[in-house]
Amino acid sequence: MSPVPMKLRPGELKERRIKLELGLRCEICGDEFPHTILETHFIEGAPSPDCASAEDLEAHILVLCPFCHWDIHSLRVREVEQRSILLFRPKEVRKRIRRILGERVRSISIPEKDLEETVRDAFPPHWGWGT
């Protein structure tokens, strides 16, 4: 029986790419975490992702570790203070995040087998590839 591929929704894929764009670091403490641990925080007043521009969305998203994310919610950090964190985001990174948010991405399946095996399956030896 072949393994069931993992499905990624378009939003999850964009979230991963944004976390990678930020170097897998929390935007408050600066510590590095695996992408599965980092969380996306939406600053209050964030527009609906379905109808907002990439610029609007980027100005409302922070990537945080669970500790800093908890602090923001439990300490009721004001919106203006949350937005001030965005001032430390480099201009080039902001631009790349906006590009990611503006892309139309379809769902993809990631095979659970390794890349070499996937290539072997996709390009049989009689094609002359992967030999």
C-alpha cells in the first residue's frame, strides 16, 4: 500500500513561506524555531484574507513564537505597539511577503517518500533519466 500524501492548503503553504522569509525567527524575541512551532498572529483590525490587498495583509501579520504570541494576547498589547514591531521588518522582506500573499496558490500534495524515489517513479529508466 502506498503512503497517503500530506495535503497543504494554499494558506498553509503561504504561511510556511512567510515564516521562511523571516528566517524562521520570532519577530519579537528573535529566537529561531521550526516552522511548525512558529505561529501567525493577526493584528486586530486585519482585513479578510479573501478581499484584502497583499499590502494590507502584510501590515497585519506577525510571525511569533508561542511564548511571545501568548504575551501579546494575555498582556493585551495595544494595536499601535504591535504595529511598531513591523517597523523592524526589512523593506525587502516586506516586499517578498507581499508577493507571497498576492500569489494565487492551489493545494498541493507532498509525497511521503524521499525525492530520489519520487524522481525514479516519475521518470522510468527507459526514458534515460535518473539512471
